[in-house]
Amino acid sequence: MRTRFYRRAASILLATALALSCSSSFAYAYSAPNESDLDNHQTYRNHDGETVHSPAHSRSGEVPDGATAQCRDGTWSFSRHRSGTCSRHGGVAAWR
């Protein structure tokens, strides 16, 4: 009887940990990109009301500071949340 209780408690804790790790409230820490390495300097407001750099190509060919994903069109995204990232750039090719 006691073993069943511990297994059930372990299952609940595992499910809770997975739910918290997959939470949509996760946000990447923002690091401002080096503007001189980017081909555009536009920004947008995300759903939190924060100003974020728009996806851009890197002039050096290196991953820009603060990039969180590479879009399928080759631009780098600086999105703070996964939802909507690269939505106008063919979707996400790879997360960082």
C-alpha cells in the first residue's frame, strides 16, 4: 500500500515539473544585439509590451548577440517568447 502511494506521489511531482518546464510563460533573457552586425534596425512590441529587435540577417555570418532562433529564411530572431517567433519569416529553423 505504501509503495503505491510513493509511486503516485512521484508521478504527480513529475507531471508538475514537466508542466512547469513547458509553461507558455517562459521568456528568454533579452540581450541587445550589436546593431552594426545586422542588416536592419527595426523593432516591434511583443505581447508583453516590450520592444524587441525585428528578425535580421547577420552581416558577419555569425550568430548575433541576443538571437534566440534562426528563421527558415535565414534571419535571426530576438523573440522573447516561442509563440509567434519567425511567423513572417517561414517559421523557426532552429532554436538557440
